[in-house]
Amino acid sequence: MKTSPSITLTQNDWSLHRKGPIDQARHNEKVKEAIRGNLDQIVGEEAIITSDGKKVVKVPIRSLDLPRFRFDRGRKDHVGQGEGDSKVGDVLGHEASSQEAGRGKQAGELPGVDYYEADVTIDELAALVFEDLGLPFLQPKGRALVPADDVRFNEVRRQGIMSNLDKRRTIRENLARNARAGVRGFGALTTDDLRFKTWEPHVKEECNAVVIAMRDVSGSMGEFEKYITRSFYYWMVRFLRTRYSQVEIVFITHHTEAREVDEDGFFNLGESGGTKVSSAYLLALEILADRYPAAEWNSYPFHFSDGDNWGEVDNARCLDLVNSLLERCNVFGYGEIQEGGRRSLSTLMSTFSTIDDPHFIGVTIADKEDVYPALKQFFSTREELPAGAVR
Amino acid sequence: MTPDEVRDLESSMAEIWALAQKVGLDPYPTHFELVPASIMYEFGAYGIPGRFSHWTHGRAYQQIKTMYDYGLSKIYELVINTNPAYAFLLENNTVLQNKLVAAHVLAHVDFFKNNAYFQHTNRGMLEATSVNAERLRQYEFEHGRDEVERVLDAVLSIQEHVDANPTLRARPASDDVRPRAREPREGPFDDLVYIGSNRRPEVPAPERKFPPEPEKDLLLFIAEHAPDLEPWERDIVHIVRSEQIYFLPQMQTKVMNEGWASFWHARIMREMDLPQDDYVEFARLHSGVLAASRRSINPYYVGMKIFEDIERRWDQPTDEDRARLGRLGGEGRAKIFEVRELDNDQSFLRNYLTKDLVEELDLYLYRLEDETWVIVEKDWEVVRDTILTSLTNFGQPYIVVEDGDHHRNRGLRLKHCFEGQELDLGYADKTLRHVQRLWGRSVHLETVIDGRPMTLVVDDERSLTVMTPR
């Protein structure tokens, strides 16, 4: 295809060239590693919890940039070009404040903040968050043999349907048979050569489990406390739904009175009033007794509160109720939210501190970054300790 | 492009080549390859086809591809500075677009061949990078992907720190001038060695300074003198350095190179026998390439305007120029060819970005003030000098090796040659850890923080100390 010795033009088939996508995959792998290393911060990100229906979230990753010696960007002059009528003082554009609110945005083509943001789907992120989580002390209960809907291709047979033809093995059989006949190469395919992949339905035993999510909606719960509760339960619900197809979730909110609500109500309710935590525990006990007999159900009550309960009397009642919950539940989880650390001593947590039972898990949350550790504490798979074992 | 269109483009290329020769361009033989968009973006991300694998290339690829997929930007051509030159065209461009790009490319190749700053580049770089990539792949087999990546990350973080003027070295860098043992060892047979002479030969006093002059080429210094690097690790440093040196002249002549190519693609296309419709399409494309941006300077436009201005001023000098500078007039063509041969962006802009041009191009400085980007300066000299400053050392901090045997303990002492702009400390810290990983011993960086001289010290990968110098 020569036009002249000095200038030539060709067109080749590049369809097998894969270098860019391969390095891109390595980069994505590194993004995942970076996310895994920063889960504490990412799990608490507001953008994720509020991304209803939006599938892709932007995750700021500061560690994944190749550092180099460079100048402090600060106040630096840049050169631009106008249309002939620019004047000193002309405004070119605006930059969102570099505070929290504006962090998610890169300001167009203007030079600005430059840390790296990765696009991650919520599902990918969830898979990373849930990697090591599981329901603790889970026991096989009930006899629900639930055939999961996936199948495993784990056998090769001589008969089968053509769509499941195993081409590689078929060719190998043919080559081997030809070789035995003293012929080189592939050809003269017969029915004997054909190999098919076959599958088995994959059955696994599931354990029945119910999770009771309790949430304090009293007046003392401030913006931060509400946010943390929402954030925690958002991940918890998502986790349970992803990992366990058979888990039921009961939602309870309480101030001085407890109510069972649906999921929407649970996440969006804003009430106020005093606090009587015992009401929620009572309701939980009732629901468990009515609907989820201990013989057939693993049960996991979780409660989030700011720990500000109505007097010592109710605290003592709560302690009794928690003990009776512990008698029949796999775990009782209590999360106390204290913005910026511990405020008062007369909280529920100090009441519960007398409980000496591995099935009671108490967590104090002081800021956003504690949400992921809390998840890990509540949902780390633990086995039942043999009787008499020392913790 | 259909086969017919490819044939059309092919025959036009012969014409373009002839026209380029006629106007005085002198390119290397050039080979064009039509590629799909995905390949073009890959080459754009790697700089050279077949370059070594690294996740930063993967990231660049992803970013460029995303921009293209959303229709935000498009690469028209990619040309590799080799002999013969290789250029890549998009196969889904129109014939006319590719004709224009071919003319543009030939001017680039002429620039590569004739500009002084390219005289020492390796014109077989396409093969060299492939060999480099192959060697790195081999190292991955031998030492594991993560190990190689760890070294590459560290080297790439300081890849800019090579000497842009490698030919100006006073001495070959490979001279090992490390301080040696001060006295030769004494032994029982010394008398036999020095038999027949009255006294022992003088031992030259050891050179105390190492390196004798501050060394700009950090990569070379590390490759040759880092105490603990394995040979394959040194090789990786050399590989990155050689590729960086290949790219340097292109970074040094961005405005000139694009300006030169735009200047000539316009003239060559006008010479061609284009149908009416094509001519309109060409004018549209041409103005698209030259579009001004309010927030950066478009090197295609600014470069081309300067070349046009030079040609005009040397063709029709003012009476003053004739009298004072002895310009005869009619020398425009000769002058721009001389400029393309001798200058780089810095000298080009310093010498030829005149007051009239800054005003005609309406260049200005802007900055962020209270969350608003405003124009703050229009004075032509300030604007020009700001552009020049931003080009000094490619806009990177100038860092040299002061001492490769700090505290007589093989520590590495670097110095940031402070010229008014302070370092981004977060980045400096992380980068120093990478340097420490390569050097293996403590690494010191002298710089200025908040107006006071300071030294950053990284002893191992985990700790950073900030000290005031003694």
C-alpha cells in the first residue's frame, strides 16, 4: 500500500490489542484496595446514604495518587485568553467553598482541588464493606431447606444439549482419537468426541433469623445522632438483604412509647418527646414471643440511642429486659451515640456495663468514622464458646 | 473509512507530502496508521505505543476514554518522534479531517527533525520502549508484580527530576567520585611493591564532596549511587529516566511545536485543490483547533499567531526596524525557519511574545479570590513573565542532590533551590518516602517553609521529621 517511499498509510486489525484495559483493570484493583483501607471514612460518607436510586457514588481517595515534588497551589496566578475586551476585575467563574459541602465536586475546567475521586457502584462498595461480616452465633434452626436459585457446572458428560457443548474438551478428544488413528490435527468429528458440561442445582441450608432494629426518635436525638443511626441501619439492612435471603427485619421506633413501623417510616420518621427505652424492649419481647418462637428463629435485637433515658428507674427496668432478651436472643446489640465522646455518666451504657455476657455487644460511637467499626463489632461471625470457656 | 476513502486519503497524502516539500518543510519519512478510537486513546495515555504497564497509565487511559465516550474531547492525531516517524489517525474521522491532520503531522515531524532541542533524542524510541516494557515484564516474572510496582511507583514519583540539558554536563555522571578509604592498606609486602623507588607514590587526597557539584539528575544519581538497590531495580530507574529524557524536548516546545504545525496545516490545506464543501469544513475544523480558552492558553493558537507575527515583521519591517536593526524586508520565511530551528518555548515566548501580541490575543492573569475567579492583571510584561516562570523547569520545583554521603553515613541530602514558591508539604512528605525507599538510607530535603529554611528528614518509611538547619 505504498504511495511514495516517504509517506505511507496502512490500516491493520487492532481488535486483539488489550494493553490499556489491562492496566485499567489494575488501577481499578488499586482503587478497591484504597477503598478497603479507607472504609472507616467512606462508610460514614453522607453522599452514600443519601444516594437513593443513584447507582454510582464518588468516593474520594487521597492515598491513590502518585505523589511528586510540586508547588503549593494556594494563591497562584493562571494565564487565560479573552475575546479582546477583557478587563481587570472581570469574573470568570465561581468555585464552591472548599468546605465539606463542596468536596464532592471538581470545579469544571478551573484549576482547583485535586485529589482523586473514584466512581464506584454501591454494590461494589457494599461487597467490600460486607467482606468479613456475618451474623454472630448463628445456629441452624428450623428445617427450611431453601433451594437457592443458582446452579454449579461441575461435571462433564458425553450426553447433553448442544448449547452446553464443552468445545475445548471436545477438540481434545478429537485430537486424541485422531492421534490414536495415526492422523495429525483436528477433523472428522464424531458423536463420540462430544463432551458436555452439566450442572447440579446448588442447595444450601439456611438458618431462620430475625433482626429487630430499634431506634430512638426522642427529642434529645440531635442531627448527628439521627444521622449515625440512619447510617448504621442503612448499611445493616443492605448487608442483611445482600447476604441472607431469609432474614426478616422488624423495625421499631420509640420515644416514651414504642411502635412497630415499616421500613420507610423507620428511616424517615422525625418525632420528638421524652425517652422511655424500656417500652421498645418490651415491644421487642412481645413481637418475638408472638411471631418468632426461639426454637425456630435466631434473633438479633439492635438498639441505637443517645443513652439519655428517663430516670434510673427505667434504666433498671431496661437492664432486666435486656437480660431476658439475652436469654433467648443470639446477640443483643446496643449502640450509644455520644457526639465527640462521652458526655454524662448516667447513661444506659453505664447501666449495661454490669452485663457480663459475650452475647451482649455494646458500642459507643463518637463520630462518623466509628460507624464501620461498629458494624464490624456487631456483625463479626463468632461461634458459640464451649461451656466453661474463659473469655 | 471505506476502502474508497482510504484510497482517496492515500493519494492526497502524496500531494500533501509534495506541498510540504515545496514550502520548505523537511520531515522524516512518515508512516501513517489508521486506528480505532480505543487504540488512539491508549496510545495517548501511554505517550508511546507499547510502553511499560503501570496503573497510572491505566488511569490515564480510563480518563481519556471517558472524555471521548462523553464527547468532551477528542484526540485527532498522535505522532511519534522517530525516524521514520509514526503517526496515528482515527479511522472513523472523515477523509478531510485526516488530510488536515496529515498536513499537521508533517509539520510536527519537520519540527522534530530540525529543532535544536531534539538533536539528541533517540529516534529509535518506539523499539526502545518496547524492549523496556519487555524487560519490566521479565522482572515481574522474576520478582513479582507487586515488587516491580513498588519500585516503579517510587521512581515515577520523581521522574521529572532529570537533567533537561544532558549534553551540557561538565563530566560524565558515571565517574565514581565517592570518597575512598583515606590511606592505602599497609601490608607486609609493601616493600616489594615499591621496590626500586625511594618512597611510596603520593596518594591523592580523597575528594570530600560527593557529588562534587550539586547534581540535578536525581534519577541518574540514584541509579548509580543508591547503596542498596539490586541491579534490576537500578535498571528500572534507568528505564524511566531514558523515557523521560525522550519526552523532555516535546515538553519544552509545546507552544512552538503546535503553533508550527497549525501554521503549516493551514497553508498546505489552502494550497490543495479542495472542493467547495470541503473548504468550508476545513475552515470550521481549523477554527475549532484554534479556539481560545478563557482559562488557559491554547498553544495551537498562541504559537501560530507568534509565527505569523514574526513572518510579518521580518517581511515588512517598520522604518525603525530597518534603520536600527538592519532588517531588509522579505526575510519572513527564512526567519521563521530559523526560529523553529533554534528556539524552545521559553526563548520563543520571551523573544517574540510582544506587547502588541499580548494585547491582540487579549491575554490576562486570573486567580481565585474569595471563591471567585477574577482577572487580576493585564500588563503585557507581567503576563509574559508569568508564563515564562510557569515554564521554568517545566513548572516543577528545582531539586538537586547536595550530598550523597550525608553525615558520612551514606545519607542523601537534597536541596530545593528556592525561588519564591514553597512546596506542597503533604506531597513532599509522601515523595520523600518514595525517595527513601529507593535510596535505602535517610533522606534529607532542604527547603523553605513559611519563609524560614527547614529540612525535612525521612529516616524510614514511617517517620518524617522537620528540623531547622543548624
